[in-house]
Amino acid sequence: MSGQLIDLTTDTFDATVGSGVTLVDFWAPWCGPCKMQTPILEQQVVPALGGRAKICKVNVDDAKELAVRYGVKGIPALFIFKDGQVVQQFVGLQRGDALVSALEAALGA
């Protein structure tokens, strides 16, 4: 698995989240808290997971149908998927350690 953020589209979403543990950050370029979330993912979450989970981003302006499918009303919205199923979700800016703990729990479950 990659040691970096993966940009997902409607075409790549299902195949990516369908297996293993995946964190998906639903965001938009005009969203201030979203701009603050990205460095937390890049600098804290990705390195802490060491490639054991996929860390992805979905631009809701480009993939509105995914935002609708998952009921995203506020952003950033972060969803943890395990083998294609949502196991946890967060809305608003999240701390790196909280996301790492949630991902570790999903990996261990």
C-alpha cells in the first residue's frame, strides 16, 4: 500500500475501499478546515500507519454522487471503511492521534 494520500474519483472509489481498511476524507478546496486536515493526514496519520491502511481523499465538488451516497452534509467528513463497509465516521477537523487510534482499532477488529 502507498505511503501517501490517494485521490479517489467515482471510478476508483469502490475498488479502493472494497478491501482492507481505508480512511476516506471527503473535502473541498474552498473549505478552510479541510485545508487544515490534509497536513494532519500527511504528517501524522500516513506515517503512523506504515502502509497498513489506505488514506484517501474525495473532492466532493468533483464526486457529488459519492457525497450523496454516504450522506455527507458537512466537511471535512472522514469515513473509515473495512472491506467496503463503513465502520466509523467523523465530521469536522480531527486530531491525528484520534484517527490513528480509530484506524488501529479497525485493523485489529
